[in-house]
Amino acid sequence: MSSYTDTIMKFLNYLKKVISVMEMQKKQLKQMTDTREKHDKGLTELTIALMKFENIGISYYSQEDHNKRILTHPNHNDFDTRVQ
């Protein structure tokens, strides 16, 4: 019976040590998810800005030929909704 008690005590001590490490990892994971969300938001804003630029710039320099567009090409009209 004492071997079981010793095993349980060892496991409890192990758990006490691991809890602090897991709490630290939880904080780091939260920071990682926050950073990822900021990155995704910035990428979306950049893509929207590029689409606006393409609307103005490519239209002007391509003599209104919409087939030369990439982000705002007429065949890919759902791209705007997929970005957001």
C-alpha cells in the first residue's frame, strides 16, 4: 500500500511543477493568437488597399481594359468577399 501512496505523491509533486509551466505556456499561446489576429487584420487591410489601387491605377494605365486586372478581374468578382 505504501508503494501506491509513494507513486501518488510523486505524481502530485510532478503536477505541482507542471502547472506553472502550463500557465506560462497558456499566456504565450494567448500572445501568439493576438499577434496572429493582428497579422490577419493587417493583411486584409493591405489587400483591400491594393484592390483600390488596382481599380484606379490599372484602369488609368490600361485604357480601361478590365481584363488586365488581377485582384479586381471581372471573372473573380467574389474575391472581395473572400478577403473580408
